Amino acid sequence: MSGRLVGDLHLYVGEEAVAVGVCASLRKDDYIVSTHRGHGHCIAKGADVNRMMAELFGKSTGLCKGKGGSMHLADVSIGMLGASGIVGGGLPLAVGAGLSAKYRGTDQISVCFFGDGASNQGTFHESINLASVWDLPVIFVCENNQYGEATPLSKVMRIKNIADRASSYGIPGFVIDGMDVIAVNESAKQAVNRARQGKGPTLMECKTYRFEGHCVTDPWERYRSREEVEEWKKKCPIAHFRKILVSRGAFSENELEEIEQEAKRQIEEAVKFAEESPDPDPKSALYDVFVSPPCQRMER
């Protein structure tokens, strides 16, 4: 709101278990397609946080050279094919990536993250139907955070679970606790193995919740109560996983605190890197639109 970042901003706080649980089951050469709330997906797939932050600041050192901003992050080098500001816009792209993998005879898979609001778009049904008919290696991951912007899911859908729609296309559908990273990861591994074996797509519905407003211009959140938000915060996926790690003796509290401080340090360095990076050169405005810059095309 102070104007340091360019454009809008949609936070992923509260939904981290979904991105981490799914991406931890993927290889670097697997594909993901994200949403307008894509920061978590990018980090979980392995994007460089310095270049991510620079993109949020609209700087030339950003993942998309400052042209994408918060809602259009992409890094093809790690299989991150892009976030989309269009609700449901990523679904057909993920199917295309899955078709490419099958056509080329690789065992790569494609994962599409989308929200509950996108499940009522035509692209949802068309994409899952085509992936099912052609047995494409695509995993459809619905991050059901209970609200399509400000509209409760119960107001726009008669059935209780989005995953129930999987049966209409003859594919498996799972309902998962999206606040539990282990549960998400176990289901993702099943879907990944199925896709790699050429058995086609899977629909995963992760029940989750965003702790912040829809975006930075949604500070009042009049469509939901503070009591509801606080109840969901008690299920924080990071705090939950932290307790599991300590109880199983995998890490001590001190070790986890060191990891958390290191993560904060990396983000602080990313902000510094972004703020010190140069703005894009106005001459580059039409670069990356065509295969070669317009000036070179005209010269030819």
C-alpha cells in the first residue's frame, strides 16, 4: 500500500502445505502452472527468491524482467510455466504441457494449481475431460480456501466436495486436509506415480484457508468473521508440521528456530537485491513479445 511494490498482491499465507506437499513429490523437469496467488508455488518448485522478489518490484533482474509482476511469475528452467491472473486460465496450459510430455514420450508430469472459484469455470471441465480422454499425465490440484474472492463456496455449488466431480470424468478424486503437509504429500505421491505410469490424471482437493484478505485491497474482509479466521489460524500448517518434527525427534526447537531465521534472512536479502536492482530499460518494452526484438525483425 506504500507503493514500494508494483500492482496488486495476493498472499499465500495459510496455504503453504499444499504447494510444499505437492512440489516435494515432483522432479525439476516436471511442470507446474500456478494462479494469481502463486508465490508459494514458485518457492516450493525451487525458484530463486532474489529474482522472484525483483519481479514483484518490477525490476529488470526479475524472473520475467519486471514485466510480469506478482500475478505472472514464471521460470521455465525449473518447470514453472507461469502464474495467471485469469481465474481458471492455467488449466488448459497444464493440459498442453501434459500432452507435450506424452507426445515426446517422456515420463514428465504436469501439475495445475487452481482455486475453488476456478472449479466452476468452463476451463475446469474442458481441461479435465480432455486429460481424462487422452490419459494425460496431469494432476489437478484444487486449493479450496473456502472463498472465491468474497463468495463462500456453498453459495455457488450444490455438492460439498469439488473432488466428487472426478467421477464424472472417470478419474480418481481425493479430498485432503490441506493444512497437513504430510497428508498432501502422501496423496501427491500417489497421483504422481499414477501419472508417470501412464494411467492418466487425478483430481486432488486440498481443504485449506488463506489467513489474509483476498489481496492487499481487501483489508476489511466483511464476508467472513474474525472468529472464523482465528479458528483456521489454529490449524497453521507450518506450526502443525513443526510440532510433528519435534515430537518425532527429527529436529529440536533450536534447530527449527535456526532454519526459520535463515529463511527470514534470505527474504530480507531478496528485498535488498530487488530494491537495488535497476528498472527495466524502456527500450525493452517490446522485447520477449516476439521471437526476436522488433528492431531486428525489421532489419531482416
